[in-house]
Amino acid sequence: ARGKLRAEVVVLGAGPGGYTAAFRAADLGKQVVLIERYSTLGGVCLNVGCIPSKALLHAAKTLTEAKEADQYGIHFGRPEIDIGKLCSWKESVVGKLTKGLSMLAKQRKVTVIHGAGKFANSHLIEVETSDGIETVSFEHCIIAAGSSAARIPILPDNECIIDSTGALALTEIPPRMLIVGGGVIGLEMATVYHALGSKISIVEQMVQLIPGADADLVKPLHKRLKAGCEAIYLNTSVSRIEVDGKEVQVFFEGEQAPEPQRYDRVLVAVGRRPNGKLINAEAAGVSVDEHGFITVDKQMRTNIAHIFAIGDIVGDPMLAHKASHEGKIAAEVIAGHKVAFDARTIPSVAYTDPEVAWMGLTETEAEKQGIAYEKAVFPWAASGRAITLARDEGMTKLLFDKTTRRILGAGIVGAHAGELISETVLALEMGADMQDIGLTIHPHPTLSETVLFSAELAEGTITDLY
Ligand code: FAD
């Protein structure tokens, strides 16, 4: 063991929050130690989250597009899927990025320790490494220990019941699979396994899929999933699962609950729990709430002045770009900069087919809060670009203030919605109004024009769709 280390800044956890914080602190001249229990850097996002899921979704998209090319006279025949090769490719994508992070750490002289870290006191962390306990004393600490998949306590421990990490491991294509949880992670995995040939059912206890997004945005996605899936059960939850050899029998409850069904696999994607209870935070005096979240102020400071926390462990939305933004702020505050978290919005994207993206105020929130908003909706059936893609089921919606006409929120459903939403985020950050967007020349024919057309509809500079 290296024994005792001293750090100006120690970062606990090397996910998108932790590595961003560590790199920023090092760039600002701090001597940094980064502690990570996994063998690679990158956290959930790179190893078992954002990146492997997007690699598999890309493969799924290739399959779907090949199948749907039939409609314009191109026939590929039945695809042959080599699961082993698909898996190695996904792993190579992850490997490229995690190796890149190790290099970036080295370049910045960030000391990386692999092992599980726990607070011993308010200036000391003990790390259990493969060759013994190592201690790191620190001036400042940034807790970035992230989150883990939530479990449903009543479900038995069985290899047929998997979480997102198991689903991403992709060892086989189960003939029949149930996805428990109609949120973003569950629906992304549903999209992957459906394209690979599994018969998919989805059960969600709320009234709609992706409960955080407006219903009109989710509708085109729901419609397409419904056409491809075996069943979508809303307002329904799983009450019991019985394991029977290589199959499981699932019992449902709720007014529209179906009869018990048999599946080969059940993927539980019912949210994520913060890891706040796993780091012995109380030894440092850091308050952790009953769920495992750590409360921070706008400078990402915990109740202990020299200890900061960022990312999934400080609360929703549990998103990588929120974690990394917070990481930069914590590092800069430690370096003495006068900065704080003041982003006006954190965009959300479901990389499903079609994609759903939203930012700022949703219509549901606007109505609940009694905000005087107006909206402009541009259906993609009138977008030349969407029609050339043979995918015109999307829509672009802008919400704006009735008086100032400034953008308040946006929602987009359709191909590449995740890319398209950024323009509206910038508009919100810049305080743009409908005229600003409407007077901005967008390239033709693109899907980004649908943002322009929505603003023009709002301004009355186009009235009819052409
Ligand atoms: P994490 O990424 O959770 O990293 C925390 C790190 O801390 C981990 O590496 C962990 O091993 C380490 N750690 C924890 N405790 C200790 C300890 N005691 N000692 C040492 N190390 C420790 N977000 C998006 O924005 N876009 C997406 O497309 C997206 N897709 C996702 C898909 C899936 C399947 C999943 C599960 C999540 C997805 N997310 C996505 C969410 C995203 O992964 C998280 O929001 C993000 O990783 C949070 O970053 P973080 O730095 O807070 O923590």
C-alpha cells in the first residue's frame, strides 16, 4: 500500500461529476487525489449507463432502419445478429472513453486510487485498496459517489430479474421480456431489446410513460412502442413474482391489471438511489438525509464548509450533464472563484425511437403553477426534412411568456430531438424571445427548422403550415 497520501482536493467517485471536478481542480493548480472503487474511471455513465446504452441504441437503430427501408423499395432480408460481436463493440466504445479518462488524469498529475473510500473524520478518508488500507488526508473534499439502481424489495433474487447493468451486459436475447418502469432508462432498454427481436411488455404505475414529460410529447413514442410491443400496462404495478425454473411468473395489480404473465426476463428500471449511506459521511459530520441524498447550497457546499458534493448524490435530475456542471462549480469554488450553480435549466432526453427531449418549463408545470404562458406547436408532418426521413410523427413545441414573449420551455419529439433541444436551451439561457428565434436563419431542409417554424407560428409570420 502507498500508505498515507495528502491532497489539497480529494474527489470521492470518478463518474462524470467526479472526474470533471478532479480535472478542473487540477487545471486550476490544485494537487488532486481521485478515489474510485471500479477498475475504470467514468462512473455509471461511461461504464454501465449513458455510453453503453447509446452504443446499443445505435445498433438498434441500424436494425430498425434496415427493416423500414422496405417502404422505399430497399430490402435487406432477415438480419443476422452476432451478440458476442455486438457486445465486444459496445465494450470497445466504453474502453476508448475510460482509457481516455485515465490519460487525461495522468496528464494533469491527478493521483488515482482504486478502492472503496470512507470518511474516517472530517479531514481523512480511508480507502480499501486491493493491497490494503490507504489513507488520504485532505484540505477540501468533493463527494461524487453517485447512485445505484433502485430495487423492489418484494422481488426475489434471481438471475431472470435484472437491472439496467444486467440488461446492458446483453448476454442473450430473451424471447419474452417485461420492463418494470416506463421511465427513460426502461424505455431505452425496451427500444434495444425490441429491435433485437425480444417480445417486450412494459408496466408503469403512473398514467403515462416518462411521467416527467408532457403527455403530448410522449404520445408519438407511446404509439410506436404500442405498435411494436406485446403490451403496455399503465396505472399498473407488479405485486409479486414467482420464479419457476428458467421463467418467472409476474402478478400485477391496478384497475387495468392483466392476468399473471410468464416472462424469460424481467428488467427492473424503477429509478435510482443515491449512494450517500455508503461512505460513512457521519464521521465527517456531513448530513445525509433518509434517502441517502446530501444537501448542498448553490456552491455545492455541504453543511461542512470544506466538503462539497455533486451529481446524483445531491438530488434530481440524475443526469450526467448536471453532475459535470456541478463538478466544475465545486472545483472553481474551492479554487476561490466567485461562482454558483445558476443554470436556468437542465435539459432531459430519452434516446428512444422517436427521441423525446424537453427543457425549461413543461406545460404540466406551467398549468400547475398558474403561469401565463402561450405555446406554439409545429407538427413534423409539415417538415420537409422529417418527410425525407420517412419519420414525420414528431413535433416541436415552444412555450413562451405571454407578455415578454421570451422562451420559457420547449419539448421536441422525433428523430434527433436530443440534438435539437440544445438550441432552445441556449435560447432560454440568453433570454431569447420568439422574434429572436424567428429571425434566425436556419439551414433548409433540417429538423432544426422546426424550432424556427414554431417561433414563426408564435409571431404570426407564418400562419399556415407549408
Ligand atoms: P456516478 O456516475 O454514479 O459515479 C459515481 C462513482 O463513484 C462510481 O464510479 C462509483 O463506483 C464511485 N463510488 C461510489 N462510492 C464510492 C466509494 N465509497 N469509494 C470509491 N468510489 C465510489 N444520464 C444522462 O445524462 N444521459 C444518459 O443518456 C444517461 N443514460 C443512462 C443510462 C443508464 C442505463 C443509467 C443507469 C444511467 C444513465 N444516466 C444518463 C444517468 C447518469 O449515468 C448519471 O446521472 C451519472 O453517471 C451521475 O454521475 P455522478 O458523477 O454523480 O455519479
